[in-house]
Amino acid sequence: MRSELDLTSRQTSLLSFPVRQAQCQFHSSSLVPDVDQTASQHSTRLPQSIQRQAPSFELAVATDAKDRPDARHLLSNRPLALLSLIPRPAVLFTAGAVSGAIGKTITAPLDRVKLLLQTSGGLQQGAVKHAIRKGGVWQALVAIGRTEGIKGYWKGNLPQILRVVPYSATQLYSYEVLKKRFQNEKGELSISSRLAAGGLAGMVATLVTYPLDTLRLRIAVDPSMRGIRGASTALFREGSYSAFFRGLTASLIGIAPYMALELASYDLMPSDVPAFAKGVTAALFATSICYPLDTVRRQIQLQSVGALRARQALQNILQRDGMPGLYKGFLPNALKNLPNKGVKLATFDTAKTMLGHANKAYDEELVKWQRGERVKHSSSGLI
């Protein structure tokens, strides 16, 4: 009788794996096997009599703290497993936010030059305006340093960081949620579903953070703006709350195909390609196709009076600069955007991989803990 009970306990302990993971697991299907698939694999190896007993055992594991290793035990035995105790969405949000902030701060000087080139100098005057009209990236960097000092390279970076932190977190997290939602019954995800998930994720993140992007642009191209408060006051005076959403339609139209191409192409690349290289390649592919839409959006955002439609903005650019005008600022954008996207996507991918290893480590410690508890009960005569 005891041997049968011990066998039942060892087998049902395996069922605690998918239960714990189902509560907090959220990942890319390319990195970690699906939870439901894992559960079915376990269940097919157990007799039906054992499977029927599993829910009551799992409920006890989920509610009785004594049946789980505590944080102190994990810290001394398997520190990596501690990561599994943190809610998965919180880890992924943090990974997306931190990676986005680091990448944007490092590449901020090139980002400002790109904005000035896209807006033909914006409201700048003097040496900076002259350098921008010549179209030289290096000349523009030198002019900014001479006229505004070292701080000029990071002008507008604070609202940029305030935007990027929630933007990156919302974008990458939404993409993972939508991928899970668009999977078929077999847990498979088609290319069209990946594209749809990427496009919708980009639109959600853009809608949430768009006012901060408008503020960042105004500070970067208007020399009279000294901070977020001044830029906010100026925009509110020009068009109330609607001024913060100038160009939103063009932005949503532009970001949907961009993020669809970037995220889907990243996921579909061979797994043996380094994550950073995949991020750079995916960003280059998406940027080359979608950059003109971003240039049109910047022109609309810069209007201080009235509302400029996307078609009219496109016609103005073509009449003034021709087709090359749609790609103004492409070089500095590529120089700052490609490594930024490489770092961001690689960091996020690494976080998902670490979570997978942490879940596995926790499951292994859970089995050891439960076996140890059964040995204690057995020696005390409770079994």
C-alpha cells in the first residue's frame, strides 16, 4: 500500500510543473515550449487513475506554502529560481523598459540630428540651421556642440526616455500577449498572425505614449524650448489637447507596418543567428520600407497653426525635395536605430530565456522539496 502511495505522490508531483507555469508563464513560443503542450505530455505518461487524482494534489500545492520551497531555500540552493517567483509580466515590462531607455540614451545625439534633418532644421537658426540645410550629419553634430555645448546632444532626451520606458514595455508585452491570442488550437502561429500581432502592438504603444513623442520633437527642433513644461505650455496654447496628437493618424499608419515587419522578421530568423544581429537586420529591413511615413509624420507634428493632412505633407515634401526628401535623416536614423533595436530586442529575448531557465530550476527544486517533505512525514509515521 505504501509503495503504491509513494508512486502516486511522485507521479502527481510532476503535474505541479504545468500548473505553476500556467499561472505566470508568458513567453515567446520559439524559446520555451507551450504550457498546455507540456501539460498534455505529462498527462499522457500517467495512468487515468493518477490523472483523476491530480487536481486535488495540485490544489494543495497551490494553497499550502509548506509544499513549496520558500525564497530563503531558493536563495541558498538555486538563486536563479528566485526569478520564477516574480510575476512574468513584471519581468518582461522591466526588461523592455530598461533596454529601451539604455539604447535611446546612447544614441540620443544621432536621434536629434535625424529629427533636425527630417524637419529641415525645424525652428533652428544660425550654424545649426546652415549645417542641416547642407544635409551633413557630421557638420550638424559639430554645429550643435559649438552652439549648445555637450548638453545639446541630449536635448529632448528626458521626454524621450519618459516615452520610451512605457512604449517599449507596452509594445513588447502586447506583442507577446497578441501572439498567444492569435495561436491556433495546435499552438501554431502563422506569418500573417505574427504580422498582425506586431502591427497592433506598435499601434497600442504609440497611442499610449504619443503626447510625449510630440513634446520630444518640439524640444529637439525649437531652440526657445528649455524643458517639458515650456513645450507643454506652447503646445497647449497652439491647439489645446489636440496639439499633442498632431500626426497621430499618420503615426498609426506608419508604425503598424513597421512593427509588423520588424517583430515578425525577428521571430522568423534562424535561431542560431545571434539575437543582436537579428535585431539589427530586422530593424534595417523595416526601416528601409517604412521611413518615408515617419518623415511625413514629423512634418505634420511640427505645424504650429492649423492641421496639415498626411497627403498635403507628402506633396509638400515631394515638391520641395523630391523623392530623396522622404529619406532625409535616414543615415543618422540607421546609425542610432539599428544598434538601439539590436540591444533592445536582444535584451528582451535574453530576459525570456532566463525566465525559461528560472522556471525549470524552480520545478526541479519543487520536486526535491516535496520529496524531502514526504520523507519527513514518512519517518514521523504520518504516512
